[in-house]
Amino acid sequence: MAIRSTVLPWTPEVASLAQPFYAAEAPEIPGVPIGINMKTRKVVNFDPWLLQSMSIINSCRGTVLGEKNHGKSTILKILMIRLASLGAGRETMRGLINNHKPEENEGEYTRLSEGFFESYEYRLATHKVNYIDQAMGLTPSDTLEAALAVAEFVGRDPLVGYLPFAMQLAVNTLIKMGAVHVTPMKLEAELFRLDKYHIDEFFETSNNLLMESVHVRQLEENELAAAGGYEPRDLIAETRLMLDRPTNLPLHEIQNAGAHCASLLAQTRGGAFGELFGDGESMSDVLTQDVVTLDWTGVPDRAKALLRTVLRIVRASSAARGDWRFIPHISLQDELSQSMEDPVFAKWAAFDSKIARALYELELSSTHRYDDFRKGGVGSQLYGYGQSVINDNSFTLLGRQADEESVLDEVQQRHHLSTTDRRWLTRNPRFCFGLCLGDQKMIPLRVFVTPMELEYIQTSGATNRMLDRLPVMQSPQVLDRLRRKNGVELVGVGDVS
């Protein structure tokens, strides 16, 4: 029986490059392998947390930019799978996956979340989210901030006059009643029935909190006076003189403001917001899972932007308290730029990008071009929010870029690209990206998958072709065509029996 095989004229060192996660020279930075450097043929390893600790990047916020069908979702999934393994032996790497669009009759990330991470997909369209849920660790000021943000989002304008005060009165009363009572519908009811009792209750609560801090300050004043040999000031008496409640508050105007706020909040329970918001079960249990998958299928665009705003408020609140339960290690924020058209969300997204370096959360988003983050006219506040999000990005994976001067000019200037690299970005092959880390020179990267990963990547573009190791490792038929075209003989290449 004859055994036929192909003999290739390469040394073991060169042949080793056919393996996706092996190179003849050791990688310079530890991490998980994500592909091959197309210039040096070395393995490219990646660990954003280590890179931040080495001050190579400022934070773990990254963006994948590229034209449609270039492989943006594929690289996001590969990074999620491989980077999740960094927690092995130390702690569980907690993750958040946002599933937005269908792929082959399933959610785009369904196989990754359910198959690989064995995570339950949380259908947002069928859940009435409590956006002031106290189980999420919201402080009274956080609760007020969330309620104000929701009202401003619906009204599309900042709350002015007595509107914020009316909201504060209702929130104060609910919190005193107990966490179980802090729900959107009960907040609406409290806003509709504001009266003199709410005002008295608010000032009593405020005054009590103030007096508690004054008593502490009085003890310090007494100690200082005793040490210095002088008579201490009576801070408690001085403060009480200032605590008289205003008698000229226009109750009727406050009641009108409360009714207006209630009508704004009520709009979140239907219409453009579908049935996403209400007095449903707590999201705390969902957001604290090891891997959370939020399925946004069927959620209206306005509702998406509003819930994203609330989740940003929860993140900021958690970070301020040092409560990391609601901040995952890795999150995939695909399609995030779509919500940047709303000024309330854009404001919170810009704020979130400012505190990113303190969160140590790897947040990955993807879009076609930087302009997707910038809405409104140049110089507008909305445009500025988008620009802030872009400027605070610490690393980028550049897929194929549109051959447009304005697009290429910004990418080249922002990432300090050479003319050659700029040209390459308009024709780089599928699943090939330019990895830009901080101010370092761009690394041309070819991404590989393993057969096991291919099962979970799921996208229509991720086929068995991605299992090919390197473009230079061509089939015998291709090599034979090259030989005939160039008139050369490839010594050692042939069939043996």
C-alpha cells in the first residue's frame, strides 16, 4: 500500500510558524496568545491588566474599528474566551456580554455565552427593570441621580426650577419607608401626592444628618479648645439657628413639579420604551453572576440607551463605594456607539471613560469608524462627549478602514501610523488587524482560532479558513502555480509514494 504525502523544503523553525500559538522566539510580553505578527512571524500575546500596570496603556478600555464583515465580532469573542482563562487558579474572571443582533437564528453571542461559559441569557425585553433598585447598592444620592437621569432622558431636557427638589422629596420619603418600597411605580405615586408632610419630612431628615456631623465636629472643637486653653465655640447652637425651614416655599409649584416628574417617569412603562421598565425583580442577582449575558433582542432603541444610562450610574456608584460586585473583569459592549445620540447617556459614557483607569475592567466595544461615537455638530456638547470617549480609549484593533481621506487622516494621526501602515489598512486581509497599544508602533496582527473556539465563535464569517496557520503556508496546488508563473523550481516539493 502506497502512502502519499507532501514534502516541504522548510526548516523546523519556519515550519513551527504553521502552529497558531508558537514562534521560534519567546514573546516580549506575557499574556494569552491572540495571533501572529505579520511582519516578524512572532506570537503576539496580550494581557491588558499587565499592560496597564506597566503604564503601556492608561486603562483597559479598547475598541475594534473596521468595515462590516471584517471580523470585529470574531476578535471580540476570541479575546473574551482567552482572557477569561487568566483568572484560572486565582479567581473567577467575571464577564458581561451584550447580545444585540441575531446570527443564524440565534443571538450573536448565544453559543459563546450558553455553550462556552454556560451562562443563562437574560431577556431584557420581557423583564421590567427597576432602575432605582436598592439591592444594587444605590445610596440615597445615587437613587436620586438615577431618577433624575431617567426623567431628563425622557424629557430630553435638564430638570430645572422645582423639578429636582420635587424628585428629592419623593425619593427621601421612599427611602425612609424601606428598600422594598423604592420602585418606579411607587416613586411616581409619591410624586403625585407631594404635600407639606413631604417638605417637613425632607428638612427633618436633612437637619438630622447635618446635626450628626456637627456633633462630631463639636467634639473635635472641644478637644482643640482644651488643648489651647480657650473657650470652645458652641457649634451646635450656631447650626440650630440656621436650620429654620423656609416658610415661603410655594407648595402649589412643588406639587406641579412633582406631577410633571411623575408623568415623565410613567412614559418609561410603554410607548418608545416597550415594557422594559417597571417594578420587576431585582437585577442585582443577574449582574452578580460569573458571566452575565444581556439579550437586547426586541428592545427599542430609546429603551436601550436609557438602560445603558442606568447601568453606567450603577457602575459609577459601585466604584465610588469600592463595591466591585457590579463591575465585571471583562465586558463586551458591542453596538455601544448607537446610544451616543442621546445626551444623557453620552454624558454618563464620557464620565465612565474618565474613571475607567480606576476600574480595571476590560471593556471592549466595536464600530465602523470613530465618527460613530461623535454625534451632533462639531463643537456641540454631544460631539464633545463622543470625543472624550474616543480620547480615553487606551488600545485599538484596526480592521480594514474605508478608503476616505478624513477617516484615514484621523486614524493615522491618532495612532502615529506610517504612510505604509495607512495604506495597508485599506486592504488588510480579513481577520487581520493593526494592534495599537498606547503610543507604541502598530503591530500588524493575523488572528487565529482553534477548532474548539470555532464552534463557539458562530459568526458567518468565521469559517474553517481561520484554521489556516499563515498565508505563506500554501497548498501544493498554489505552490505549483507560483512555480509555473515565475519559472522557478521548488526543490524538495513533490509527491512520494
